Amino acid sequence: MAGTVPAGAATRPALVVEASRSSVTLYRTTYEDENGHEESYMEGDLGIYAVADLKQKFEVRVTRKDYDTPVVARLVRKGHDRTLPVPADFSGLSGFSRTTFRDSKGAVVKTSVSTYCPNVYRPVRRSPKAPAESPYPQGCNGNPYSLGAVWGLQAGYAASLTGGDGYYGFSDLPDLKPGRYLATTSITPAYREALRIPASKAQASVVVTVEQRDEGDCDEFGCFRTAHARTVAQRTAATGTTAAPKKLVGAKVKPSGPLPDLRSLPAWGISADGHYLNFGATVWNGGPGRLVVDGFRDPQDADLMHAYQYFFTASGKQKGYAPVGGMEWDARDTHQHWHFKDFARYRLVAADKKTLVVDSGKEAFCLANTDMVDYTVKGANWKPENTDLSTACGNREALGVREVLDPGSGDTYTQYREGQAFDLTTVANGTYYIEIAANPDRVLHERSTRNNVSLRQVVIGGTKDARTVKVGKVGLVDEPPVDDSGEARLHR
């Protein structure tokens, strides 16, 4: 490796910790909940950052071979890759830092341990010599069935260890009474050793003043309890109507070049609600090609568009297109956007894994890069643009739309979406499978159709008006709790 590794790069610490200020102010707000109980929340940022080495970027590849094997995090260093303490999931480096608050007498009053996601929304240059841009994705994914992720900080860049990122940064501030404290944030010993960080550069301290304030910080976007919520609303409000795609470019051709590869993850977030079986479904693109579908409004039907799939060379040059059906406007309250027809199919099948029991009837989707599934696949786009429904799927007045599913990303519909649930009214108690099928009618052109279907076993029980469901665990995957309240019941 001589000549490829900067002098000392293998032994320099991968990260160091710095404080942006010597003192900061945090705000504590109290309020009454719906039951009249006093609650409180904290706002602010300690301003303590992890800073990547100017000579070499900080990059972590997180993978699992399958759902029966643990997640492995590997630090990518020129000539000296290292395995890091294993994270519990794909949400970040768990147990990465510890923050201790001491009062004026030096006594410890609160301690918090935080997960660290380097893929913040706004990484900052720490040195004017650092590269102009960071190549890394935004956010660390929470899909329980992700397979691979890339986390990182560009060389010479910094990202907050203590929240305040503005969008993807979440603060782990404990509840503190008004007063003055000394806060010290340090990288925990296991990570400090793995990243070769000297103790003197693995922590930073700041004097903290906590002030009490009243609830009710309102602006044109409404009343919010956190800066995070306000920023999300501002980003959503700023999203404009999807521009109409340009007219068809290139010839109608036989598909060639890098094609997408549509795959289905196991159904997840499964629960029973009275007569219904709720679940979430993710269809993702295993690459190496992008799935690009443009819709062109049909002048004879205001709520239909003709759909075409586009094909590109390995260098990204557009070479042609093929008709792949249509798009339709979905006016239901929880949709309100354009859906591409026949993208996926949901079925409840019998124990033989073949016989249809219930069809959800949902076959039309808004394609969007909602979830990171595996950013280690060939062609993975670490910074997909259309990451939510408002940016990807247009409004009713759109003359045309472009819907994209990038390599490495998935499109997830969770159980509160209308049309997602199975009606169990006529289904007997017993063992069944939830079948998620991508591209069921083979209208889309892709690299392989052998991996389009996933099956998840469920056991239906209960009584006529109060059905129950038991779901076995998939390998080592721990799914988040299912929320059956509020919007989750909109299928009725």
C-alpha cells in the first residue's frame, strides 16, 4: 500500500471531539398533558462535535449477511479496515457517546448515553481545505429489515454529537432543572479504542445554563415543541409541485444497460385490529440501474397518465424508453398523489403458500425512496432526491410526474395507509402467509424476477369481532412496536 496512504493516516484518530463554544444556554419548558399531569421537554444543543481527520474521511460500512446473522460495522480506512463495536441495528453507532452533567459542587446529576449517526443533514467543514461537498447519505435508516448502510463524514468535516442538526439530528438531553452545570461529552471506551482516539481528544466540556420558559413558540407553520418539528414543516411547505417531465427523449427500445432489480422485504409492523390485519410492506431496488418512470397526463382523462420506463447507459446517458402502463390520481385522504399502477401486490395466502385467501386490492403506488435498505449494492445512490411522497408524486394539477426508485433504496407503505389491510371477516383461524410481490404482472423491465416475492407467516386467532395475530421473529431482527392508534385505523 506504499504511496497510497497519507503519512500517519493509519495511526491518526478517525475522529476527535470539539466544542464550538465554552458556554451554552438550554431551555426547559413545562406543560400539562391531556390528563392534567405536568410534563417537560428540553431544547437546545451543547455544540459538541465529532470531527473527521482532514487527511482521510470517516466511513463505516454496516452489513448483515442475512436476517439470521448479526449486524457488522466496519470502519473503512486506507489499508487498515477495522471492525467496530456492533450496533444493535441500522439507526447508528449505539452507545457511542456519554454526556455527564455536574452541578456547581461537582456532583453528577444526570448522565445520558447516545447513539451516533454521522449522516447528519448539515455536516459542516471544519477546515477550509476540506472538500466542497460530502458524498454521504442523510440520516440513518430505521427499517428493521435493512441489509446494508454507509455512514460517514467527509475528510475535514464535523457533525454534532449532541443534537441540533436541524432535521436529522435528535437531542438526547435529559430533563434538567434551571441552573448552571458542567456538561462533558466523551466517546465511550470501546469506540475510543477502535477509532484510536487519545483520551484527551475524545471528550469536550461546556458550561450549561438552563432557563425555564413558557410553552407556545408559534410562527406561520404553527406551534411546535422542538426546532426539529419546525424544520420538517418548513421543508415540507417549501416543496413545490412536481414539474412535468420533458417530452419523450430517445427511441422506444428493447431494454438494455443497467436495469433495476425489484425485491420485496418481509411484511412487518403486523397487527390485528378488529376485523382487519394491518402490515407494512417495502419493495426495494437491488440495482444496479435506477427505476425511472415518467407519467404524461392523458388529455382525455384528467385523472390518468400514460407511464413510460426510461433506460440509461452505465454513464447515465438516456438511451430510450418503453410503455409500462399508467398512473392514476388517488384522492383518498391519506394519499392525495399520483400512483403508478401494478407496481406491487399484497395477498394473504394459505399455509400451502399458494392459495389466495384475501387480496388487499392495492396495486398502485407512489414510487419514492422512503427507506435505505442496502447502500452497499452496486450503483447505490447515497443521496436520493425524492425521499417522501410530496417530492416524488405530484399534485392533482401536475401535467406530468417522475417517480424514481434508486438502487439501494426502498418504497415503504406502512399499515395506516388506506387499502393496506386485509379484511378478515370471512377468514378462519389458522396459519397463513402475507405475500408481498414486486412487479407482479411483469410490466416493468428489471434484471431478475426470481427475487420479487417475500412470504411472512402469521397465525390468525381470536373471535369474529376481535381477531388476533401471532407473528414469528425473522432471524435476529427486532421490530419496533406497532402503533394501532389514530391514523392506523384509517382503513375503516
